[in-house]
Amino acid sequence: MSQKRELVIAGDAIGPASEWKATTGCKQVGDVVVALQSGLLAKYNGKVSVIPLNGSYEPRAGDTVVGIVSEANPGNWIIDIRAPWDAPMHVSEAPWRVDFGETMAYLRPGDAILCKILFVDGQKKVQVTLKDRNLTKLEGGELMEVPPVKVARIIGKNGSMLNLIKEYVECWLFVGQNGRIWINGEPDEVLLAKRAIRLIADEAHLPGLTDRVRAFLEASKPGGVDADLFTEEE
């Protein structure tokens, strides 16, 4: 059963430390747990966290993200990963043998890639790589963006929400941890996927979301009720 989440602001007392273990977005102060940021309160199995409603993407090593090439230099590419800073990718991190000065033959500005954060150092310098399984240049398709903090809800526990979308929608989906999503398929299927994802992002804080998304997807199939009752057209 989904639990209702309440909105808290930084400094709010969440509950006694004897009952709740502070995790993300909160800390123990004396005998109570206090919110460190404004957002949605989540309590589960004796642990409590505060999920921010918005926020930029903070890269972490190992994250899979959808990046967009912004520059092609003789020995590297500069990748926009929706972070406060861009991430270079050296030619040695590409799956091809790229001669010096030939980067434009493989990736051009505007190209989208599914890449991985290789490392983030103490000065917030980021490097990304394409040399891992399932990482690739993304051909065709459409991109959409959601707040990075909504990604976990869009994917769902053990991929449950993403699998629900794929149960009803015939298309390819890659969801980056940076909140950039690549969708490829027939136009009607892509539109349906985008509307379902937007519904999840807009109502991530509300209880009963899985049932509501399923109802929306079922309504969108031939013979279903008007899907616009669930979400507005983009």
C-alpha cells in the first residue's frame, strides 16, 4: 500500500530519534530528527528521508546518464550531462579507435549518447565513458527531460514503474540518472510513453500512483475511456 507523503521545510522537526533513523535530507539533532531541506517526507522501515521537489543533477561515479555532445575537439568531446558543469570524454573512452583530429567522424555536436560517469574528483571535474556494456550512441528517437529527483519514481522499485510502461507501450526507453530520457518507437507509442512519464513526474508525491498510471495506460488503448481524464495533452 502506498504511503501518503507530507511536505516539510528545512528546520522542521520530523520525529523522535528513538523511532526514526535519519537518512537523506535530514539529520538527528539531540533527541529529534530534523529536515535539512524542503521536500517530501518519506518514512519506511524505521528510516526517514526528505526528497527534494526540484534540484539539479549531481553526478556520481557509476551513474548512467543520457548526454548530448556540445563540442568535438581533436582529442575529446564535451558532453552536456545536465549538471552545473560539462563532462569531457577522451577518445580513449570511446568504443572506437579514433585518430587524433577525427572525433567529428564519430560524434558530432547535438548527438545523444547513453554514457556512464567515470569519475568525479574533489574539484567537481567529471569524466564520462562509452566503454561499458549497453552504452551507445543513441540514433533517432526523442528526448524528454524531468527533474532528476523524480528519476527514482519513474524507474520504480526494481524497475517496476518502467516495466509497467513497457507492458503497455511498444518502444525503447532509456532513463538517465540525470533526468534525461530517450524514447524511440512509433510516434503514437512515443507520445503515450511521454505522457505516462509526465504523469509520474507530476504526481510522484501522491499515493496510489501505480494504480493511476496503470489506469491511464489502459484507458489509452483501443476501447479504453478518454485518457485525457488522467493527464493533459503536451
